[in-house]
Amino acid sequence: MSRSHIKQPQAKYIRSTFWRYSLPAITAMLVNGLYQVVDGIFIGKVIGYSGLAAINMAWPIIFFLVGFGIMVGIGAGSLLSIHQGESELNQAPQSKSNFSAKLLITSFYVILALGLVSSFALSLFGERLLALQSGTPEGIILAKAYLDWFSIGGVLSILAAALPLLIRNDNSPMIATALMGLGALLNIVFDYLFIDYFNLGLAGAAMATLIAQCIVCLLGLCYFFSRYSTKPFQLASESKIKTQSKSKDFSLIFDVSLAKKIIALGASSLIIYVYTSVMVGLHNALFMEYGNALTVGAYAIVGYLMVLYYFVAEGIADGSQPPISYFFGGKRQSDIQALVMLSIKVTLVAGLGWTLLLNLFPHELIQLFNHDDQALTQATIQGIQLHLFALALDGFIMLASIYFTSVNQAAKSLSIALANMFIQLPFLYILPKWLGLEGVWLAMPISNIVLFMIVAPMLYLDLRKPPHVSKIQPSRA
């Protein structure tokens, strides 16, 4: 982004900025989501509802890995964009270069630490977490075969989620999108080989995902050494490294204070994934209590159809983050207001449109994951009608949370993410006791309506405030 763009009429400039960042982000999220959706398609067709139920019990645990990666990517990306806006305003390009290098190095250290801890935790507690969801013995065996592979390659999943966001905020949104697209295509090929051709079941699905993610990680790391990166890392002699270290222009040392800022700003994005993880796990347990494994299989299909919109909404929110943070750093409040309002309109229209399609053509969409099981189809249609009617509000809530992250208000962003979880808990407890199985389906949309009534005024009042004063300190790298 450049200050020369300010000469354009504001409406045209905001639209071009929005689509320049949002389209690659939406594409990237949809492409990245193919990892999950394609697994579901192959498993549903080859194994059936028992396989869908098993992988749906594994996914709440895997969400933590993705959430860690998104946390680092969003947190570091927000800091980078805010700093770029401030550097542009203060005409300090060297400070921007030093800060970018230190930020990326610290991000990689955080990713490595989170990956090692996650792999260790999965090895110790994976089976217990599956049992908490009331899985059948057969389902637990199937799901554990999937999880075991991620206990080995947890760091790959975290790095694969974070790298495209870091590359995007390095002013290369198209490269980030292409990288994720390649990973998704590779995952489809490997899914066919390992699930269908070699008949390796859920273990094959995990292997396919991890191999694709490994290739994405290798290419993503190569990017930061390439000419396409704005400030590529370059190999240097020992004497040059010592000289750089003394001048503090560049260092491979972990920056604790910067890591804290990354985690603080990205925490709300992690909470969104923790929320998803906890809610899917609770729904799995309740569907087993008030229904059976077929109901959990139906919930898995509803989840796959639901996340297709989530990927669009998250792409809009993530795509809005770099320009909002940049405008915030440059104290351009009117541009922030215009961009957020455009993002809200697109998010709500996309949600309402997808909800309409789901209700008009449920059989055609369900058949992607179902091999002529009529009972599964009917259970899934009931889920679509009861569980997804307020889907668009989920996108709005996600956008509001990312907005507060973008303008360096981590506390508000975190409160929205936590409220999204805790508001739903009483509905999950009360409604099934009153309405049985239908109450389980209805808990999420009703809680979305309640939370929307709280978050919408909060966002409106913040947008009406005068420009914020950033508290991001210049780097001492």
C-alpha cells in the first residue's frame, strides 16, 4: 500500500484495496479448506457415516494446531501492517526493514515451540480427548489412526497455517494464495492415492494432509530467501553476522517482548479455533447422547457445508486486516470506517446467499459426502434447516473480532471470541433438555443472534471514535 493511493476518490480506493486483499484471502481460505472438505468427501464415499463421525471427533483436536498457526500469522501480520503504516507516515524505511526481519524470526521460534508442545500433548492425551466426545470403540480406533500422524507432524500443520499469512503481509497476497492452492491440489491427489487406491482409511487421509503441508512449508520458507520477498534473509559469513549483531541491524535471537505482542494480538484468532474445537466436541457428545453415530455423521456433513461459508467470511476478515492495520498506523479513520462497512456488507450478503443455496439444493450438496444413505440424508437436511439459519451472523462476529485485532485492541477482540464460546454453553445445556435432538441443533444459531445484539453496537461505537493512537513501539532490532 502506498500513500499515492490517497489521491484516488475514497470509494474507488477502498473498493480496490478491499478486493486486492480480500479476494486472495478468500481464495486462500477456500483452497486451504479443501484439506478438510476433500478428506470428508473421500471418507464419506469410501468408509461411510462411521468414518465421517470418526474424523469429526478428530477435527476438534486438530483445530488447535490450525488455531496456533492462525494466531501467529494474524498476530505477526497485524504488527507488521501497523508498523508499515507508521513507517510510511514517519518516512522510516530502515526501521520497517529491521522490524520485519526480527518479527519473522520471532514468529518462527514461536511456531516451533508450539509445534513441539502440541505433538507431545497429542501423544499423551489424544485418545482421552476422543473418549470425552462419547465416541464408540470403533470410532475411537478410526479417529486415533488419524490423530497419531499429527502427533508426529504437528509443527507442519502450525507452520502451514501461519506461513501464507506471513507471506501475504510481506506484500505478496497472490504468492500466498498460489502456495495454498498447490497444497490443496496435492492433498486431493494424495487423498485419492492413500484413501481410495491404497485403502488406508483415516490414516491415509492424515498422511495425505501432512505430505501436502510439508511441501507448502518448504516452498513457503524458500520464499523468504527469494527475490520475491520484500526483505529476504540472506546467508552471510560469520564475520558479517557478528558485525550485524553488534549493530543490531539483524539478529536470530528470540525477542520475548515481540513474541508476547504476537500472541496477545493473535489470541482472539486462536480463541475462535478453540471455540470451534470445544463446540464441535460438545456437539459430538450431545449428538451421541440424544442421537447416534449416524447423527454425528450428519453433523459432520453440516459442518463441511458450514465451513465453506466460514472460509469466505474468514477470508474477508483476514483480507481486511492488513489495510485496516495500515490505516490505523497512519491515523486514517475515515478509510477504516469505509473499509469495515464494505466488509460487513459482503460478509452478510455471502452468508445469506449460501444459506439460501443450502436450503434450495440440500440433496445435491449432501450427495458430495454421502453414498446413497437416505437416513443420513434426512438427518443432514434437518441439521441444515435448524443449525444454519443464522450463519451470516457468525461471519459478522468473526469480522468484528479481527477488526479489534487490526486496530491493536486485543482485549476487545479476545472478549468477543470468548463470549462466542461462553454464550453458547447455557443454550447447549438447556435446549436439549427441552427439545431433545432439535435443541442440540438450535443452540448455535440462537447464541449467534444474542451475541450479534451485543457486538454490533460495540463495533459501531468504536468506528465512530476519533483516530486511535498506536502503542506499537519502533523496533530496536
